[in-house]
Amino acid sequence: MNLHIGITTALVAAALLGLDLYATWTVWREPDLTGLQKGLQSALVWMIPLLGAILCLNVVRAMNRAPMARSSFPTSD
């Protein structure tokens, strides 16, 4: 039983480490962020591992998304 818990803990820790590394790499690749913003977002990723990584990945994804039209209805002229 203890071996099972240890293996599960190691797998969860490895997945969390991988997610944090990916989030940090993604933040530092973003050209629209300043050095201070990159540093603060990286600190957030590592101080609040799961939530910080999810938040920063969503921010970078939203920055790279094309703007969407507010309405699909044609405007009247």
C-alpha cells in the first residue's frame, strides 16, 4: 500500500513539475510581455503551482487569440 501511494505521489509531482516547466517556457516565449511581466508570471507559476500555471497559460493563450466580433448580425448603415 505504501509503495502504491509513493508511486502515485511521484507521478502527480512529475506531472505538476512538467506543467510548471511548460507554463514558464510559454510565458518566456511570449514577445508581447515585458521582462517584469514574465518574471512576475513565472513567480506566480512556481509559488502557486497548479493554479498559477493554469492562469498564466490562459493569459498567454488569450493574448494570442484573434479578436472576435461582438455580434454575428450585420450592422445597419
